[in-house]
Amino acid sequence: MEDTVNNKQQTEELLFRVEENKPKRIDQFLAEAYPEFSRSYFQKLIKEGFVSVDSREVKKPSFKVKEGQEVKLVIPPPEKLSIEPENIPLEVYYEDRDIAVIYKPPGMVVHPSPGHTSGTLVNALLYHFGSVSQLGGRERAGIVHRLDKDTAGLMVVAKSEFAHKELQKQFQERTVDKKYKAVVVGIVEKDHGLIDIPIGRSIYNRQKMGTEATNLRDALTEYWTEKRWPQHNLSLVDIKLHTGRTHQIRVHFSAIGHPLLNDRVYGFKKSALRSELAKEFSENLPFHCLVAYSLSFTHPRTGKKLTVKLNRLPSPIEEYLSKL
């Protein structure tokens, strides 16, 4: 960056409030609060003077932030990314000349961004399919919708621009049927319920959504309680999304007092678990417990309804559900 001051004036400023009561390295805090970018990228920004705490510039990634402090992050202008095909294992559940339905594992970022220029789903798609729609640009090649980094599950990919436009229309019109399974903390009382609570973006954390914000949009989540484990204080719920807001399931279940297992962004606390087995489940699960297991939509070319389902839940979720 040749002109740091000028770059700062051209870019976006984000504010984050430290809510954890234990001191944490600032690079780690930012990587968890804004997972679109990698920890190494945040270390680079910190060293170049793009991060401050309570209005004081911080240049050491090891600096510890404390509860109540305000962290300001300045995102510099986007760099031109070199997106290369990569031979990353990819499970394909359906494929023809227009579309593919693939499984995105937890921990995989959907599309490249500064700090995540490799190892993404887009890198894998470019390698495995060769030609995918670049209607949204090479950085989002084939991507019609997305899942959070730590959410596992099925995604439909556009191989042709025709399919890309038609699928985008279906998502916009809410005609795509998306179903999820989640393990949540607490005993969900209702066998069937609707969570109809508007969601907006937090003013302090751009990656965090909430039910109290100035830019609220309607959000509707339907669920069925499949199992309850009182001895562990956990429940398994089957979920259907009627809207597709960012972090909708995570925010909605947190709002009704049942945060997802391991979702520390939206209220999960290990102390809420009642058994050693549940704590072991949490410790061996490096992501929040949410899986997009079913996807149903109209095939853009044939007009026929296509439903694809996972044949198993990711490990170790399936293993621990059988133990519970």
C-alpha cells in the first residue's frame, strides 16, 4: 500500500464491541468477529495501522482486547485477486450441463476474499467443472447462494449463465425449499413452531445480525422438534427457511433461548451443557451444529422439480447423535 492515509479515506470503517470477559489477542478477536477474512490477513492490517482500540492505533497482533472495548477496523480497497483452480476434494450429489449440487463441508469459505484467496469452494469448482457460470465474476464463479463458513450442507451451483439467472430468480422469489437440521441448547417445548422475528445487521459488528437493529427485515423460520435429550440439555430440530436472511437460523434460535451447539457468536455457553458426553460433543465439534441437508428447486432447463438430500450428517455430528 503506497499511500496508507489515502487508502484509509477511501475504505469502509467497521466497529466491533468486545463482549467476552476474558482478554483475547486482537488478531484472534477479529478473525472470530469477521470470519470473511483470515487471521493472517488481519495480522497484516494490524501491522499496517488499519486497526485501533478505543481510538488508539494498535500495531501488534498480540495486543489483548478486553470486555467493553471498541475495536475499529478499516478495510482497505479490495486487491485484485488471482483465482486459481485447485484440486480440492468435492462431493457431487447431482450434475448435468447446467447445474451441479455439491456438499460444502464445514470450515470451507464459499468464495475468495482478501485473506482467503485459496481453499475456497470457488477454487474447487473451477478445478472440478472447468467451466462454471461467471455471471457474478470469477471470484463468485458458479455461486448462486451461500452457506456460512462453518455451516455444512448442500448448495446448487450454476454451470451455465442461463441456469445462473433462472436459479437467482427462484431464490429471489423464495420458491427454493431449503431444510436444515440443528442441535440446539435447551429443551425445545413445542413440537412444531414458527419464529417470525425481523432481523437486521448489528451496528457494532458487521458480521453479526440481531433482532434489535435499525434496518430490520422480515424473517420467518419454521421448525419441528425431532428429539429432546433432557439429561444433556440438548434438542434436535428440523428447520425450513421461508426467508433467507444472513445468519437467520442462528439468530432466531438464539432469540427464543436455544442457541446452536457451539455457536459462540450467538450465545452458546458450554456451562449450559448438563453431561460429560454433551461437553465432549462440543469439544470435538470445531463448528456450530447446523447442516443444510435438503435442497428442492425447479430445474432451470427442464422445469421439473429436483430434490437432493444428504445421505448422512457430517462427522462427528452423526457419531455423537447416536451416542446421545
